[in-house]
Amino acid sequence: MNCIDFFLTALDVNVRYNKSTISKHAVHSFRLVRMILVFRRVPDINHLLQSIYRGVANMFWILVLTGMVIYVYTVMGVMLFKDNDPRHFQDLGYGLRTVIQLTTADTDWLTIIY
């Protein structure tokens, strides 16, 4: 680990003071790899990161299911209200915008109704 630290520090000094051809972003990427190596060696941090990863994966699937429900309600809204309210439900794009606005309480129900 000390060899990696020395190499990264020497590379960083070279980039900063000698105008090296290696970009700063490449050096920061190497530092990120170093942090991953540190996280693997500490069991508590490793356990914490695995828990966060599992939580984010579950949130992704919740977003997928929510998107499917919003899509179904959008299709139903377009099919049912296309003739009565073409301003909000004339096609799938307008319907999707309207349903998301109503879901997130961005607009009031009275704005959509009248």
C-alpha cells in the first residue's frame, strides 16, 4: 500500500509542477482506485458499502415499478380523456406530463379539471 501511495504522490507532483502530459483526471482516477483498495481492507466499511449498494438496487426496482404504474395510468388517461381534454391528454407525452404533475402535486387538481 505504501508503494501505491508513493507512486500516486510522485505522479501528482509531476503533473502539478512539471506540466506532464498525464491529466489531473487520470491521477484522481488512480486515487479513486486506492480508496477502493482501502475500503476492501476495512471490514466495517466494506459491510456498509455493500448495504448501501443493496439499498440503491432496491430503490431502482421501486422506481421501475412506479414508472410502470405511471405509464399504465397515462395510457388509461389518454384513452379515456383524449376527446374531452385534448390540452392535457392529446397524446402520450402530454398525458405523461399531466400524470406526473398530478402525482408529484406540482399542479392543483382544479388546474387540470378546468
